[in-house]
Amino acid sequence: MQQRRHFIKFPIAAAAVASLMALAPAVFSSAAHAQAPAPVTLLNVSYDPTRELYNQFNQAFAKHWKETTGQTVTIKQSHGGSGKQGRAIIDGIEADVATLALAGDIDALHKYGQLVPADWQKRLPLNSAPYTSTIVFLVKKGNPKGIKDWGDLIKPDVKVITPNPKTSGGARWNYLAAWEFGKRNYGGEAGAKDYITKLFKNVPILDTGARGSTVTFVQRGQGDVLLAWENEAYLALKEFGPEKFEIVTPSLSILAEPTVTVVDKVVDKRGTRKIAEAYLQYLYSDEGQDIAGRNFYRPTAEAAKAKYASQFANLKLFTIDDAFGGWTKADAAHFADGGSFDQIYTKK
């Protein structure tokens, strides 16, 4: 408006003034268009049960980014078993960010594609794990098979639903939680292997991802117990109601730490590094942590942890570092070709 008043003060012929006034909207529109950042699209390649989490988070981040920078961002999502998703990135899907179920699947991006640096996990707080979870059991209302702990999963009449550890990150957490229980209760590594062998004899089908296993159990009615991400179990309970299902918290479980990273080769090629980094950093913000808690992930920020503490069971958790020496060792021992899973699993 100041610019227009300045024009009017000059003793210009009426026709010239009219001509300038007619041009002004187009001039101002062009200037505004030139100053506004061009819209941008990000692709987040994630694991199976994060659909609801990132649907809400993406909307919140887009609003925050627009208010902060004036730029419009659209975040597209891809979901599936974490290992399968990691391989898709290695094979060429242009993910700006990877939000996968476990650090081992992101390590593979470095090992097999040089898509991220070896020290990627040091770039964000808490080893790049903005939220955590664990593994619990989902059973039918009334718990007809009386399942109370891991030991009950090897009873002959119990059918267990869990995804395939070769393709699903959640399945790997399930497997390692069960293995550690077996090791502590059935006589070390040999006892753990025998226990896992019996458990997988009770598994009638291996879906490729955690959400597929949830559908198999909750909607198709197969199995007596679902080994589930804690957040997935609570979402199933919320959607289908406590009159149909209930959650059983075992005596021991694993601290599941899903991790996140920008995919360096992609963001540098597309010019999206700044916004991709901001996107992941926003997971640690107050709003990001609140969204995690609302979706039954365990927040890592103290305020959000306190706010949502009452919705989570208090159970004994061990870490993959303490029990298995980290993901590199666990993967080699259990999930690589010829590892313990290949040794114990017989296809149905």
C-alpha cells in the first residue's frame, strides 16, 4: 500500500495513472509468486504399522513448515515390512527419508548402497530413535487359551500369528524377544533354539509385514495370539473394541527402537536435504512427541513420557545391545542366510 500512495503523489497524467493502476495487480502478483518458495514433495518410506502415526504427523509438519517458511510441502508415504522397504530403497525407490523398524535395516542402506553414511545414527538424538515401542500379545476376549507369558506360546494347541523375520522388522523384534525369554528360562542358547523351534511349529502363516499379521488375526480370525508391536495392539483394541480383544503383557520383552534417517544420495540429488532434515527433527518436537504418544508409541521426551505413561504397561525391558550385542551381531546370528531362523523354520 505504501508503494501505491507514493505513485499517486506524482503529477502524472490521468491516463498514465490509470495505466499504472491496471498493471499493478499483475506486477504485485508476479512479485509474490517469485518470492514464494516452490512447493516440494517428500517421500517417507516406512514400516508397516506407522500409517496412522505418519498420517497425523505429516499434516502437522506440513502446517508447521508452511507457517514457518511459506513453502507448501506434500509428504507421500510408502509402507510395508521394514526389511522389504529397506531393500526397495536400495533397489532405487527415491525415499527422501527412511523411518524403519530397526537400525539394521538402515545399516543395510549404507552396506549395500552407500545411500547413507556409516555413522548415520549419530546425526539425531537418542541414536536417531525419536520414539520406542515393545512387543506384547493380542488375544481374543476372555483369553480362551489362557496365554499369560512366552512359555504358553509353545503349547501344542496354541496357534501363533507373527510376520516373517526375513521381511518384517516387527517380526525380528518378536523373534529376539522370544529368543531371550527362551535363553533365560530354558537353558541358554541351546534352550532358546529349542524353544524357538517349538514356537514356530505353532505359526500357521508368515505374513510379510506386521500390519498383514494384524489383519490375519483381527479380521480373518486366524490364530489364538498375535505377537504385536505394542502400538499396533492398542490400535486394534481401539478400533475393534475391548469386547473383542485384549492385550496380554508378558513378563519380559524387548525395547524396540525404530530409527529414522534422511537418505543422503536422494536428498542431495533432489535438493530436499534441508526440509527432509527438518521433517525428522520435528519428530522430537513437543507436537511430534505428542502425536507419537496419541498413536501408542512410547515418547522419548520427558513431558510426553509423563503425559502418556498411564497408557503403557510397566514391564521388564531388555535392549538389543545388552542381549545380542547390537543389530549387526543379531542379524548375522539369526536372520542372515543360514542363521538361526533358517535353521529352525520349516515351511508349512
